[in-house]
Amino acid sequence: MAFLDLPQPVLGLTREHGGETLTCLFNLGADEAVIEMPETRCGAALEGHGFGAPREGDLVRLPAHGAFFASTGGAG
């Protein structure tokens, strides 16, 4: 597991296993946070987890207390 260098209040981490990298972003703040996170860096956005953080081009819009998950491989 590795933590990403992101501005507060966003916590980001990656985890690698079996050729797949999972990227997780968590907005710990009470306001929306916009993070530059190109698909080429973190893979395709995952769905079905109950959080809504849309990607707009290379930007991820994390709502207050929201989360975003992406994968470079097999999960999804």
C-alpha cells in the first residue's frame, strides 16, 4: 500500500495485488474537492460501491465526505 501526495482534506492510496492496482480517494472534508487524476495514472473508475464521484476528463470531483475508486486491472 502506498499513500498519494494529495492536498488536504483528500486522502489517497494505492494497493497492488495480482497485477492490478486499485486507487482509492477519500474526501475527508465538508466541501467538494477536485483532484487531477488521469485515467492513465489510476485506471478506469469502478462502479457499484455506493459513492458518486464523477470524473470529468482528468479531474475527479469528490463530493463532501465522498470517495472514488479506480482499477488498472481485473476488478470491476
